[in-house]
Amino acid sequence: MSHTEHQHASTEQRRTEVQRELGLTGDADPELDAFAARLAQEAGVPFAMVNVFTPDRQQFVGLHAPDGPDAAPVGRTMPLHHGFCRAVVDRARPLVLPDVFAAPRFAGDPVVDLLGIRTYAGAPLIHDGVVLGTVCAVGPDEKPQETGQDSLALVNRIRDEVMAHLYQRAGHQQPHTP
């Protein structure tokens, strides 16, 4: 195993340990569904997720998606390299794309055609330096570039609320943030 492969395996193992410690089993979680629903409502988009990364897929432990026969087919899992959350996890920083078509790197992602995604805002869930996943809001209509700061503030706030909830539920003391 190369150094890079060993480092990746170690990161994945630590991510899994911390997820387990915080009660993120990968199963649908009604409490996290409620956070996703609130994020979607406040962002004015039909889809929002609390997303954890496992070694082989993204798992939407919190999900809000429209119902009905015309609704896009959104399940609770997605391949690791679909969507924009992978970039958030890799960077360990939020990502806001008011119009994904304005960012060529993201415009060709499979979710653009599969779900008709045109706007994205996501923030990383981080504990002890380990990126567990993301909170994100996505929608089918692009937004003006000037909405980016408000979207960033919203996903960061919801991310902080989700982390506070996870700490409280697991009986952990919430770390102080600068």
C-alpha cells in the first residue's frame, strides 16, 4: 500500500469512528430530516441534505425532497463522486454556487442532468479535524451571484446547529470555535 493509499485508509477509518461516536450510523434520522427541511425552507429550494461520507458512498442521514409524481428521484444514497459535496469534504470549506453553470468544473456533474441542479450551497460537518460530511441545499433554479454571502451564512448556521445537536445527543461538550 502506498503512503497516499495508507493515508486515505486512515482518514476513512477515523471518519467512520467519529461518525459512530456522534451517532451518525448512516441510517435515516428524523431529527436530521427536520434540519434538512428547515434548511430547504430558509434557502427557498426544494432539496436539502445532511450528508455523511462512508468509504463507498454518500449517505443522506437528513433529507428533504419534494414528494409527488413529478418530483426528481432522490434516494438516501449517492455515489461518492456525484454532486458537489465531495468538493466541500476535500476542501474542508464551504462551497456556494449560485449558478453551477457559471463554474465549468461543476457544470458537468451528473446531478446537473439527473436532478436538474442549478444552485448549491454546502458546508462541512467537522469534528476534531475530521470532515464527516456536509449540510447542503440544492435547487433547480440559478440564483443571482449576490445571494452567495447570504447562502454561505445560512449553511454555516445550519451546520453549526446540526453539530451542536449531534454533540448534545452524544453527550459531548461542544468545542469552542474562534
